[in-house]
Amino acid sequence: MKKPRTWTAETIAIGSELLLGGRLDTNSLFIADQLAACGIELRYKTTVGDGLTDIMAALKAAVRRSRVVMITGGLGPTVDDMTREAVARATGRRLARRKAALDEMVARLAEWGRTPNKSQFRQAMIPAGADVLSNPVGTAPGFVLSWKGAFLAALPGVPREMEPMVRDGVLPRLQEWLHHQKAVGVTPMVRRVLHTTGVPESVVDQTLTGLIPKGSPIQLGIYASPMEIMVSLTGPAAIQPQGTVSIDALCAEARDRLYDILYGEADDTMESVVGRLLGEQKLTLAVAESCTGGLIGHRLTQVAGSSAYLDRVAVTYSNRAKIEMLGVPKHMIARHGAVSAEVAAAMARGVRERSGASIGLSVTGIAGPGGATDKKPVGLVYVGLDGGPNDTLTKEFRFHGGDRSIIKLRSSQAALDLLRRWLLKRGRG
Amino acid sequence: MKKPRTWTAETIAIGSELLLGGRLDTNSLFIADQLAACGIELRYKTTVGDGLTDIMAALKAAVRRSRVVMITGGLGPTVDDMTREAVARATGRRLARRKAALDEMVARLAEWGRTPNKSQFRQAMIPAGADVLSNPVGTAPGFVLSWKGAFLAALPGVPREMEPMVRDGVLPRLQEWLHHQKAVGVTPMVRRVLHTTGVPESVVDQTLTGLIPKGSPIQLGIYASPMEIMVSLTGPAAIQPQGTVSIDALCAEARDRLYDILYGEADDTMESVVGRLLGEQKLTLAVAESCTGGLIGHRLTQVAGSSAYLDRVAVTYSNRAKIEMLGVPKHMIARHGAVSAEVAAAMARGVRERSGASIGLSVTGIAGPGGATDKKPVGLVYVGLDGGPNDTLTKEFRFHGGDRSIIKLRSSQAALDLLRRWLLKRGRG
């Protein structure tokens, strides 16, 4: 007996280089959110190389288990770009050159002062019966078609070409297709994301125990990564029958329970949250880093407009640099060591005073693998904050079980979170 | 008719958070290389959420097309960790607590001064007949089993737990299994990776045209990413029949052709290569960053032992910081602008002189989206290097078509590459 497929989706990312990893996948989050708004849940992601038979096998496996299949990549002009041919062969269609697709490509290239070369003509070859999707950003058109009761979309792999094509080309056609298919039980879904930091996953888990009422369609997810514990609530977008609690009400309750370990929502990052608070309070920041090596500065400057509040960062990797750039007393380093609460405080004070910024933030610690002693193990980190005379605080952290890279990440997060809490307290009072 | 499966592999990454992306996958590259050494090519990567039936469906699809299936993730202690149960149900085995697995977990926790909690006991539940793999780094044991002519391995998702388990636990068992299966046509393969930077993909492509002789089993791959063009050569590890060229000979030829755009091989990163050169020449470095915001310092300090050659980094985001921390003349900024070759040179000189380091390296540019003028567009970046009196150089870059984050990455790479080339030239004498 054939198992009925549910109204779920699968992405197929095409490209041999993707099999080798080392690349950040940002496409699937975008596709997942867009499909959720149509009531379609993303359940599988497949990655496959450029081999024709491998792609065909992936397509066939996908339509067996998913009603919506979103293919990304393999639409370029080179012989390695096999998506068009794989879809045509798998679905038993022939490839034909489409005039509309060709004209649009020629027009786009003309805008850039170029004419299509021979291999670019390949991009206008589309499986018969497919609906062509125009590409307002690049040269490769996409397409959608219906096959064996599944909706197939072929899209460019580059996010800035794929995203508008999904919004403007795929979603209206998917909505129409769902309507034609008389898709039942398809409920538009939304996802809310809350970001927490500073406590382990088990604490977040306990804090949210019993949040979701029994029988509620809303799902709670808790995901740990080196810098944070992320909480997601996924559920129907529309107001549910009487007696059920809405996703917004549950989200508000989650916010209350998480309280100060909650640092942001949705696309917020710690650096964007801190930047917003600094901007609101019209304060400027100077940073003194040791073991994080520039990571805090790097993160803060990922935010557009950060030059408004970030004055400078001193990465004082050597003791000499700590003394010269920040005025940390030599005898203090000799007495307490460079990794100490005293030095963290002196670094924060020094960078604030020398820069004239409102706040000085500092980190000193042992990222490993070398540099540890019996009393000062790898993962021992001090964070300091100086907001003016008699307003200095330091905090000790002991990070276990991570390599150099993870200790750097966690140290930078701890420092920025200390600053966030200080700014929140200052803003309230 | 059932299609015969080839000796290829598939990875299944388990975790709902992975479906949402936003995370760098480093596991598949490692697994691909390890399997290639056994003659097994990685052909598919599947990602699936924590749902029991979804994982079971993914397992079944995988064994239909691949003889080797490597599952990562879902071995933790929480109720979301479904790998053990999914494998047991899919393969029709029961889960049983294994004493050896339990003892090892208790011992590991004891080392950390902890005792197992109730949920951690779940981790010792292993499908009947499976071979338990010990975890010398974490608490979750892995396991391997043979099912329907396929070799299945279940591994932790965390790289530093997964990697030793593959090397010490999986590979010997896989070799033995392949021997028992009388695997024919399985040729151990090797992959050589060369890293290039500073030129577009098309230049690397042209440079390597005709490298691989006709009929050779060796495959050439060229993969572009923001900071580099990566070249890979994949082919049989053993010496081939007379008349064919070995992978090592082709690799040597590729090195010659790529010459100075080749910056590293295999696991090399630009920062590790630069660090090695600095160490060999016993030189120290000080860095002055503007638009990169600390990224160069962050990258340099990702390398263990970098404190031996990195003295300090000054992230001078404001003009005042450039003047105070580096001694850049105020009138120079007024006349040429902070983003200019003159200021880049003054920053490099200033940070070298004030630190006493052998070399000063600097970057100033416009990362965008704001800050551009008609004459100075987003993506305009100047890199400076100062190696002592009368030894200053600067270079202008114009990076097109990338956001703030990509311009920062490319600027940091350009600065480190300038330093690499300077060090190479100096080393040659």
C-alpha cells in the first residue's frame, strides 16, 4: 500500500562543492519560512553533486516523500549545470528553448554591456510544459512544474537571485497549485524565534517546561550552539478555535519566563542588540581584547552603522601592548598575571580613559591550547566593564570542553552580554 | 529490476536546527575525505529533523542508493535525540542497555566531577547486534551495524567527538566489512586541495586548462567562495597502469602553473600560512584595522601559538582613534580622506613604530552600505604594509557585488595575502 504523502517540502541543493561542506547554507532557512507561510513544512534537505543520474535519483526520492520540492543550483551556463536536463529526464519531458527566457537573458546581459555567449544559450532550455520564472537579478531563469502530484521548482543557488524568485515567482504559483490540488489540512504556519545566552540548554528547557498547553498545535524547539540557546515556537498563523492559546500569547509568556537571559528575537544578533542599546542611550564604546583577538570588534562592526558608537578596539595580545596601549600597570601583571580580574578592570578603564568613549569593555583569558597553568586552566576568562569613576565591574567565566575557536566565541558573547545587561540596567534606572 | 548499488556513501545529518541552516557544515568534508581513503565516494547528504518517522524514511531511502550510510547527530540525552530509536525501528531491532557503553559514560562524567542523570542513561541504549563505538571526548557512544547489505554508522554531531570516532572506530570496521563483502571495484581515492586567492574563478580555470590528460581517472574541481578559489584533484591513490600520470605529478604541475596565486594546500588557511612564514623568519606583526573591524586580528588569533608573532591590533574605527593610536596626521585625513593610500601607509607605519614589531599591516576602506561618495564607492579598500624605513607599500582594491560582511572578508584576505607575498619575497632574499 502506498503511504499517503503529507503536505511537506524538501529542498535539493545541487553542486559537488556543497557535498564537501565548509559553506554556510542560508537558503534553507529562507525557503523554510516562505513555505511555512503557505502551510508547508520543510522536512528534508538533500545535497547532491553535479552527476546527472545522482540528481535524477534525488528528484525521484524527493517526490516519493514530499509534495513540494524546491531545487536550488545547477542552472548556470556550464556543462556542470545539470538541473535542467535532470528534471527533463526524470519527468520524461524534452528540453526546448523558450523565447521569453532567451529574450529576458539577452536584455539582462545588454544592460551590463554584454552579449550572450554560446554556453549561456543553454540557460534558456527549459523542460516542456514547465512555467518559466524570470530572474530580475541574474541571467539564469528558473521554472516550476507539476509532476506525479508534486510541485517542483528549480531555482538559482545564489541567495540574492533565489530569494526574489521564490517570493515573486514561486509562491503565487504554489498558492494556485495548492488551491487546484484542493490541499486539505494545509494551515499557514508562523515561526517565532527567541535568543538566549548565559545558561545551559537544560536551564532553558526547565524554564519553559509546561509552556505549551496539552493538545496545542504549537511546537516548541530548543537548539543549543556555542554562543546561545535558541528557542523556536512554530504554529498556525491564524487564530485558533476558542479555548486554545495563540502563538503570540505563548511567545509573550516565554519572554516573561526567560526574562534577562533573553537577549533578542528573530534576526537579532547580540551585536545588533548591543548596538541598538548604545544608539538609544547615545553612548560610545571602546573595547580592549586579549584572548578574543579582535572577534568582539569584528562582531560589532558586522552591524551597518556601528561607526556611530564604536570608537576603537585595542587588541593587546602581548603584555607590552597592555601596558603601552591601555596603561595597565606592569606590577599588576607581574603580581596577578595578565589573566586576572584586576587586569580585566584595568584594561576596561584604560581603553575608556584613553579613547574618551563612554564605556570601556575588556576581555582577558586563556583560549588554549597552550598558556594554561595549574591555577589558570584553558577556558578561564575575565570580562571587565568600566562606565566611569567608581563604575567598574568584572566577571569570571570558566568555559569547559571547547577548542580555541569555541572559547573565543563564548568569551566574546559573555563580554557583549555583560555590556547588554549593564546597558539595560542603566536604561531602566 | 533492482538497480545495483555502487560503493558510494551518504551522510544523514539529524537535527531540526540543521534544517533551518545558518550553521556551517564541517562534518561532511571530513567524512568525505576519510571515506575516499577507503575507496568510497560521498554522493549524497541528507538533512532531516528530529521526527522519528522522518529519520526512518531517510534511513530507508539512503540504503536504497548507498552502501555506506554515516548518520551524525541525535545521540544526545534528550527526548529530541531520536537516532538510536529510529535505527532500531527501521532495522527491526530492539534497543538494549549496553554495560560497556554505560560504564564508559559514567567514567567520563566522573572525570568531570559529575554523575549521570536519568536522561543520560538513554545514551547507553544501543540497537541489538550493533557494535558500540567508544567516545573518548564526550558522553554519547556511537555504533555501527550492517543492514540490507549496507554499512550504517551512528555518530555524534559535534565535530570534535565525531572525528576521532570515525578515525579510530568506524574506519577499521568499515575496512573489515568491505573485505567481508568482497567489495570489487573499490579503489582507494585521494583528494588534493590547493587554495588560491586574488584572481577570479575564470583565471584559475584558464590556468589549469588541459592539466588533466584525456582518459585520466583524475578529476579536477574548481570551487569559488568569497575569499578564495579552491582547486581539488581527486583520483586513485595507488600508482596507475603505465602511461598514466599520477595524482602527485598532476598536483606538482598545478602548483607550477598557479605559482604565486597558490597560497596553501589541504588544511592550510591564509592565517596559518602567514603565521608559519612569520615564525620561520622570526618576525613580529602589529596590525591597524579600520573597515575590517578586528577580523584580521580574529583570523590571526585563530591559529594556536599566534601570540609568538602577533603583538597587537589597533582597530581605529574613528578618525580620532587613527590620530591618537597610530599617529596618522590630522591634516592627511583632512586632505586625502581616511580611505586613501596615504592613510593606509601612515596606519601601517604608525602601528609598527609604536609597537616595536617588525612589520605593520593596515586596512582602510568602505564596507558599506553607508559611507560611500561619488569618488569613493562601497568596496574601495586600501591595504598598507610597513617593514621599516623606506619599506612601505600600499595596494588599492575595488570589491564589487558583495555585502558588508563579504567586503570585510575579502579585505582581510587581501591584506593577509599582501603580507604573505612580502614575506615570501623577503624569505627568497
